Amino acid sequence: AQSVTQLGSHVSVSEGALVLLRCNYSSSVPPYLFWYVQYPNQGLQLLLKYTTGATLVKGINGFEAEFKKSETSFHLTKPSAHMSDAAEYFCAVSMDTGRRALTFGSGTRLQVQP
Amino acid sequence: EAQVTQNPRYLITVTGKKLTVTCSQNMNHEYMSWYRQDPGLGLRQIYYSMNVEVTDKGDVPEGYKVSRKEKRNFPLILESPSPNQTSLYFCASRVGRGPMNTEAFFGQGTRLTVV
């Protein structure tokens, strides 16, 4: 079975500050890991993904995430927050077995204060 | 433009009245799926389809049906909606069958209220 835990349902940062959104996963086999962003009244947009290879993954809008197998983590970071980053972020995991569905975390709402 | 199109965007209905939410993609994707999003629970998969005429249950299939008669369309059917099916629904499609491809394309969502 696979699962995803996102620590903190709400995170608030100041504009220009570091963004850190935490994600820990549980998977019985090597996982594939993803981050999605959801802006208000919109569908999900893929930010970045880890499949194999380099553990530091760069995505769109200046975000990146690092896969740490020993910590079973895939935290999302951005060095300097912009007002436009305010949205809900979802971490997800997928495995190469069965129906290959995505399992999502419960989401983290990011607020960016001016 | 590559896209997944859902209709309607908003729907209010009464308990027991059958409804269908349509989903169409223009990317020739084989894999399509339906999710529901509820506060504090993230997105949970309802049904998925790996190809035409191939559908299977996801994590929360009770009360839903789907069909895949054509590659581009994957409608979600609620035969007898109940208030606990009030939710935000997303259709999604995937580039390939492998899990690493993931659902990169999501529809805009359908907000369903069952009273």
C-alpha cells in the first residue's frame, strides 16, 4: 500500500521568503513522486516529478524538490516566494503495480503575505 | 490546445435524480480517470480506464459508474445521487500507461451539490 502525508494544511510565508512544503510517503516499492499545484477554481497542474535518476528535481515556476529515500521525503521548496505562488499544493505517489493510480496527500494551502 | 474538458462546471441536483458529467480529451491518451476532491482528504480516485472498453474501480467507486466507448470520452454517471456525493470532481488523462507518466492533464473540475 502507498500513502502520502503532508505536514501542515496551511503554510504562510512573506513575499521573498523561502517556501518549504513537506511531504513524506510510504511505499512498499520504489515510488514515483509528484507535486501538483491548484489555483483557485482550477484543475491541478503538474509542478514536477521524480521517477528515477537525479534526486533533486526542478519544476516550473522556480520550484524544486529533493527525493530522500532514507527519510522517505519529497519536500517542495522555492527560494523566494511570490504573491502568485499562493495556491494549494498536493504531493502524490504512484507505484508500478496494479492500477498505477496516484495517491494524493491532503494538500497544503500556501499563503504569501506582502 | 491540449486539454481535458469537463461539463458542466457547476451542478445542483436533487437526491436520486440521475446525472452524467462528461469528460473529453483531445490528446489521444489511453489512460483516463475520475477523482473527487474533499476538504482534508486530497483527491481520491473513483474509476479509471486504461483504454477503450477497459474500466476498473479506484478507491471510492461506490455510487458511480463510468463508460469508455471512445478513446476521447470518459463520462461519470451517478445513477442515484446522494448528498454524500456532494464534492468537486476532476477528470484527468495520462500520456502513457506507466505510473511515471502520471496524470499531467486535469479538467477544470465539476462542483456537484446534491440536496
